Amino acid sequence: QVQLEESGGGLVQPGSSLRLSCTASGVALDYYPIGWFRQAPGKEREGVSVISHDGNTYYTESAKGRFTISRDNAKNTVYLQMNSLKTEDPAVYYCAAAAPRARVGLARIQDYNSWGQGTQVTASS
């Protein structure tokens, strides 16, 4: 399994931006599709975006046009740039890896077998 660690969470206000990072240790991320998921209190974990090992990206409707997923293989890191944050965006954000070179989307969480511990994105009052 891939060891993943998320970072970059924090307090946000509507309209603000935040960049989350997902860094792997022990293996090179080059061959792994990486997904970002989130879970708000009382809600199920939901997909946000995924990037394939060869750079194809996919976004859910809620993320499309506001979020950008990217990868820097030299830094063994995948990023999620979140702009124009909305009140519904605060949650715990997780990154996850599927099998090397797998073609996966966001509908089947069970496709992802390595998860980070999550990073909290909280609405500031």
C-alpha cells in the first residue's frame, strides 16, 4: 500500500482559496491514480476529483470550474487547488490511491485501497 499524507487544510471563508497537498512516502506516485474525497459531519464520503497516472483529470459537478487537481511527480505530491470556496465545501478532505495505472473514477470508493488520514477544512465564523 501507498502511504499518503494530506496537508494544507485550514479556516476558510466563502470566496476564498486553499491548496491541499497529498504527499506519498515509500513509493513513487507516478503510476498511481489519486483521488480527492471529502466527508462533512453527518454525511457520506464523496468524491471531489481524480487524476490518472498519465494526467487525465475528472471533477464532480460541485468541483468543476472551481477546483483544480494536479500532480508534481518530482515532489511525489498531488495538489487540489480550491478556489471560490462555498459554504458547502468545509469537510475533512482525504486523498487516496488506487492500483497502479488503474482507470478509476470517483463513483466506487472501494477502488481506492490506500488513504491518508485527512486534512480539515473548516468554515471560519
